[in-house]
Amino acid sequence: MPYVPPHLRAGAASIPAEVSKGRDGGRSSGGIRDYGGGFGGARRSESLSANGNYGQGPGRDGSSAGKKIESRGVVLPDVVWPKWEPSERVRRLNEDQIAEVRARLNVDVEISPDSTPASAPIESFEDMNLHTSIMKDIAFHSYTNPTPIQAQALPVALSGRDLLGCAETGSGKTAAFALPLIQHCLAQPPMRRGDGPLALVLAPTRELAQQIEREVKAFSRSAEGFKTAIVVGGTNIYDQRSELRGGVEVVVATPGRFIDHLQQGNSSLSRVSYVVLDEADRMLDMGFEPQIREVMRSLPKKHQTLLFSATMPEEIEALAQEYLSQPVRVKVGRVSSPTANVSQNLEKVADKEKIDRLLAFLEEEFSQAEDTNQAPPLTIVFVERKARCDEVSDALVEQGLKATALHGGRSQSEREAALRDFRKGTTSILVATDVASRGLDVTGVAHVVNLDLPKTMEDYVHRIGRTGRAGASGCATSFYTDRDLFLVAQIRKAITEAESGNTMAFATGKAARKKEREQAAAFREGRLAPVGVTQIGATTVRVDDRYKHMIAPTVDVKKGEGAADDAWED
């Protein structure tokens, strides 16, 4: 089916009959949302069952199998919705025991009043009854027990239900959707040349997409003939086209480039029955909402959707309400709170002295490592802008330090080389914009340095979350100036709360961050909280006498709102 531009989809009169056939404008049928149409989406034949079910066997609503459907004149194989059950030991758990396990894992589970209870959490991979090839790869990588998000999200996803997962950075969200994704694909009829993927994962950045693809491949290495394609900008689109047209089980993609392939007819959504939106909050922040909606409304009627986010702003709630059917909401840990096992240090430094202070700081740190015969600690230095990124990286290299830059202005091969060298330890310092602040997982990052602080608390939390991952300890050092003092007050408050064992809640999401930037500007100009108290979302931040100088107006008129936004050029 040819691609129909969005402006032609407003009404049936604007769409040719042969193109609009099978599109019902997103009507619900039998309680299941229908986003069929567009992008080679399945055309329903006359023999499709009345309830619009798409697939073989019971779907996520328990309904019976539907008939075969056609796409581009070819009859598609039925989707298989395999029945899954955990081990008998897990099936015997009563409600009190399930609640005890969730409390121990610090897992909160919510369901809508009219939906069935969520699957019990499972603390052992052996109890999950995964495919033998997946278990073989879990053993190969020496994974023992699932993380809390995996313990609860895996059984929910394996049971075929929609999932809204929210957990702090470094909690293992990728495997939580990758394992059931592979299990689902292995149950489907074989791929044929020209078939679209069986599963689709959308991610905000190239680096995160590559990281997800590696994880999927790691757990599918023993599955014979299992193919995964990565579709991102900055790489050869013709090589991607050849791979997609050959038929792959899984596509991991950034939204913009994947839609390019859909428009060119290189791929199709006709067979997609498992969809993951990873780091969905960041995708919305980066302006990918139109592309996400374009894909979601073009999917076949029957599909399972998993939405993962590190934060839960109002924009994500709206997206979940629209595209998830009776989802199980799984929240683990203190979401949107600074990582407890990261020690945080704040140091006031004038702008013109920042690079010199950074050089001295890193040289001292690396000298101490050398004196103790240890490898230089992996360090990420965050800066505000791309030009600043290159400037700092060059200064470090000139000083004899092994550093590289990562930002949206570099080519894909340069970005890949920078990350590869950093992961291997060949380069011990990664100077980056916020392109590295979300989802990026590099084992062993010991230190995060904010040479330039971000504009909001949420972005600060994501940055320092690059260290202290998977239970390890880490350190974060932030240089600040007078213009950062509104954020510094929040950071100090969060540190105090963490030391007291409390959680500091703060607003998240695009709209909330815009409001926070406006409050920061008013704070600097002395128009907000002159008595030392300011309201941020649902949280009151009290500024004591030590921070009264924060009220001093230091507005930089040369910089407009969202000065770091151009770091996100994917």
C-alpha cells in the first residue's frame, strides 16, 4: 500500500479509494483499539472476522483467532499469540506472598479497576519459562537473577498485556522488553523476503538504538536465523533498505529514519505485533510525537505495546491513555530522584575559569590512579553546546589526556568510534552534550562532571545517572555560576533529602521544564521567592541565608530558551 501523506488523511474524500480501503479512522472494535492503515498496514479482506481480531490463537483480550489478512495482494501469515505461564512454584503464590515480593523489590503495580490482576513478579529466570535459546544466552552472559523492573515487567509482557514501565536509569529496562520481544518473535511463522518486521522498537537517539540492538542480539544469538536491523540517521540508507527488504524479525529505529523507509516502501508495519517505545519521555521532548503517532495509528489492529520511560510527565500519561489498552503500570524505585549511590559535589567556578579548573581536576584524579597502578577512571564531561564540546575535548587532548567528543554535529561513524573507544577504555574521557544523558549505558563510568549545568533538575538527574549504575557507586561533580543558582538550590535540597532517606519529587516533562526555566529566570531577576521559598511542581524548595545571593540578576540576553536543544539532531 502506498504511503499517504498526513495532510491527505483528514477525510475520506481526500484519499483515493484504493488507498483508503481498510482504514477505519482508528475506530475501536471489540474493545481493542484499531490503528490500522497507512505505511503498508494490513488491508482487511472480506473474510476477516467481525471482531477485527488480527492473529492466530488468543490475543491480549482473550478473543479467538481471526482470519488471514492481505497486504499488497499477499496473504499474510497469522500472528501467533502463545499462551504463557510461569513455573508451578510461581503459580502457587498467594496474594500476600506476591505483595511481599513486590515490597521487597520496591515495585509498585497499578491496573485499571476493570482489568485482570497483573502477573506475579518472578525473581528467577528459571521460573519464567523462557524459550530454550533465550535461556541458553542468559546463561552465556552469566546473568543470574532479574533486576526489580525485569522481575515484574517480564511476566507482564510475556503474558501478552500492554505495559507502562517506569524505573530509574540503569535499572535494566532494555532486557525487560527485549526478552519477551524475542520470545514473541520466535513463536511467529518464518519471515519471508519483503515482509515487514514482527517487532518494532523506537528510541530517541542513534546511540540508544544501537545499545538496544546489541541487547536484542545478545539474547537471540542462539536463535537460528533470527535477524535484527538497526535503522537510524547518519548511516547509509541504501544498506538499511537492502536489509529491511530481505526480511528481519526486529527493527530498532529512531522515528524519523524509520518513517523515511516506510515512505519509500522499504519496510511495512503489516506484520508488526509487538511494539516498544523506549525512553518515550525523551522522544516527546525531541519533537518526535508526530512520528510516533504516525507509526502507532498505522499498526495492525492486534498488537502488544510496551512504553518505557524514566519519568512520568503528563505528556507520557496522555500517550499511554491513547495507545495502550488496559496497561499494567509498573513503577520501580524512586523515579525522577537523584541516584542514591552517586555522591554529588557542587563547586562554584567562574565561566572563564571552568576549563582550567577541569584540567587541574582531571589531572589530579588521573595522577592518583597512576600512583596506585589503576586504570584512569572513565569520566563523562557534560557541556551545553556542540562548539563548547569540541573546544573542551581539544583542550584536554592538548594537555595529554585521552579525550573524545560526542554530540549531534558529528557524523555517525565519528559518534560510533567515540563511544567504542570510551567503552573499551582506549579513551578515558568523553566530552558530550545531552545526547549522552539519556539511556546511554557504559559499564564502569566512575565520574560525571557537569562543566555546564543543564537548565532543569530532570536533565541533571539523567546526567548523573550515567554513573552509579547497576548498584555500583559513582561520583558527580558540578561546576556552577550565579546563573545556575536556582538549579543549585534544588540539587542541594535533593541531596539533603537523600541523606535523610526521603525522596524529592519534582515536575518532569516538556511543559514542566519550560515552566521551570521561566521560574529560574524570574528567580535570577528577583521576581520569585524573595523570602526564600519557591514552588517547583509539587515540591517546595527552601533557600536559606547561605543562598540569598542567588537572587542576583545575571540574565544572559544572548542566549534564548532551549540553548542546548540543538544538541539533539537525530
